[in-house]
Amino acid sequence: MEIILSVILIFMILGAIFALHAKDLLSALVSMGIVGYGLVICFLLLKAPDLAIVQIVVETITLIIMVAIVLDSTRHELKEKAAIRHDGQSFMNTRLVGNIFIAVFLGLVLFYSFRLASAHLTEFGEHGLRMAGAYMEGAAGKTGSVNLVTGVLFDFRGYDTLGEATILFTAVVGVLTVLRLKGKHS
Amino acid sequence: MQGMSIIVKKVAQLLSGLIFMYGIYIITHGHLTPGGGFAGGAILAGSLILLVLAFGSDVMRLQKREAGSSIMESAAILGFLLLAVAAIIAGAGIFFYNYLPKGQLFHLVSAGVIPLYNIMVGIEVAAALFTIFLALVIYKEELKQ
Amino acid sequence: MTLYLLCFLLFLVGLYGVLTRRNLIKIVIGLSFMEFSIFLLLVLIGYVKGGEAPILQPGMPATGFVDPLPQAMVLTAIVIGLATNAMLLAIAIRLYKKYGTFDIRKINQLKG
């Protein structure tokens, strides 16, 4: 189980790296599909069928929208022309060394914080149902819903769903505002 | 936006109804099987997007549809909020209280208000995604003119 | 712990994309990778070894499920991720119309 998940995750990371380095934006989007659909398989293996259904549909719609945008514009990767002053070789070298130093330092800091954060996590598969135990205990009797995720979503945690609906509404209003070329009465 | 070839049109015509029905099934059985309002709403939006992509449309028609789906979205979120507020009156003053009778487990009509919430969220998500898609298509069409 | 580390690596790849790429579309892609890694981490934390999907079956004891709480949170987060992605893309194509490029080095005039 862990091995299969690790292999899928490694594939997802490779796809992500390729997506960020692709020359053509269309192939970048295809590689983004690797990551999204790999996530679907992970959800299925982790016993979360609700999430798998949502993710597969949402990923498809995202890809449709992004391809529709990319097809009409310059698809090719921008020329990474040096925006650097040509002061000479030594300047380039100090800049390169500085960049590598900053990157390594940032990586170490992030890794240290990950170690700090993951010290409090339980091992994979050993999760104790501390919070959800109260929700699951007789949840079907309390909410009447057989699907416990729906029960949590709409009964115990209704406020979160209301906030989600509000964010979706706000995003739609924002898209309509940003993309309107001419006003309604002109 | 012009449509695609006759084969694509025919297949889209045959399939989109089935996809729409599948979305409705996912929404209404949200409290019994995997799925629910979010998944079903996205599937409904997918079937509508398929129709627009296959058949194409002129800007005027698209704008009408955009206005319709935008109104639909606002109405759905208002309905969701009203259902939640009705709980204050019907229940003991608790927001999001499940005030309808729970019914029997594993039956389609059960779980009180949860199926109604599911339907409202489903309409909201479907209308929101379809509106976003239509806004992009209209923007591209207007840019071409 | 390996799985958490791999999730963290995916997050770092997304962060790297956001920080170093010059293309607006690729920045959006990097942001969505960060989102994906967080979703996966939350669901991984909620997994119980040998657990079943949190859906009751007739005639089955109501125990031994995976944690439904992170799943419900991630379910809302996925749809919010789509909405924010659409918003970012809308801003990106408006900028493309104004400047004719996705290059953020050329999009530097802040006048309206």
C-alpha cells in the first residue's frame, strides 16, 4: 500500500517538474494532467471515493478552461534572455554562487520546519479518531445520512459549506467583472 | 464560436443527456452513495460545457445563457441560506439544525434536510462552473470582433 | 513518514515553480501543485490502516472507517481551488490582452 502510493507520488513529482520546464505551454498542461489524475488514484487507494469523483471532474474542467486560454495566445516558452547586466564574468559568478546559497538555505529552513511539524503527526495508517470519533459515533442515527462525509459536510460542519458556497459566488462575480469588455448599457 | 463536425455533434447530442442524468443521480443519492452536491454539480456543468463546445453559438445566445446561469447561481445560494435560516425558526434556535424527520436509513427520502442542501449546492456549483466557462468564451468571441 | 516527505517534496516543486518561472500560466500551474500536495497530505493523515470508505452498508457494523472529517474539508477545498484558478486565469488573460505577453518581466507598468 505504502509502496504503491510512493510510486504514484514519485510519478506525480516527475510530472510536476516536467510541467514547470516544458517548452510548450500545451505540453505543460498535459503534464499537469498527470499530477491531477495521479491524485485521483491516490484518493481511490486511500478510501476516499467522494474526493476521487470530485477531483476527476474538476481536473477535466480545469484542463478545458486552461487549454481554451492557451490555444489563443503565444504557446511557446518565453525566451529566457538574460536580464542581467554584462559586467563581466566575475559578476556572473558571484550572482550564481549567491543564488545557490539562497536556494540551499531556503531548502534547509523549509526542511527543518517540516521536521518540526511532522514530529506531531502520527505514522501513516495509525491515525487515532480523536476528533472524528465524536462525529462518527452514531452519526448515521444523528443525521440520518448513510454517507458520513455528507453528514459531516452538511450537518456538523454546515458553516464551512456555507463559506465555500460564498467563495464560489465571489469568484464567479470576480470573473464576470474582470472579463467584461464593454458595459451592459453601451 | 463555430461548432464541430456532424459526428461530434451527434455523439454529443446522444451523450450529454446521459451525463446530465448521471449528475442528477449523483446529487440525489448523495446521502446514500459516494458523491453529493459538489461532484454532481461539476458533472452537470460538464455536460452543459460539452454541448456548448460541440455545437458552438453566437455571442448573443451565449450572453443570454450566461445571464440565466448567473441568476440560477444566485438563486441557489439564496435557497441554501434560506434553508439554513429556516432551521432557526423550526429548530431550537440553532443554525443548520436538521429539522425535518430523519426517516429510515438506506432509503432515498431520509436524512431530513441533507438531500435539499445537496440539491441546492449541486445547482450552485453547476451554475458557477458554467458561468465561468461562458464568461471566458464570450470574452474570446468579443475579442475576435 | 516517507509519504509525508514526498508530499512535502511536491509542495516544494510547486513553490519552486511559483518563485522561478516567468510565465503567468506556469505560475498558476505551480500554485495548483501546492494545492494538490496539501489535499493529499490531509487525506493521508486521516487514513486508518485497514479502514473502509466512510459509507455505511446494510448489515455491516459501523466501525473501522477512515476519518471522514479531513475528507469533508478537502471536498470543499477542491472546488474552492477550481474557483481561485479560474479567477487567476481571468486576470492572466486580461493582462495578456493589455501587454500581449505572459512574461511577468514585461508586465511592470502599474498605470491603469
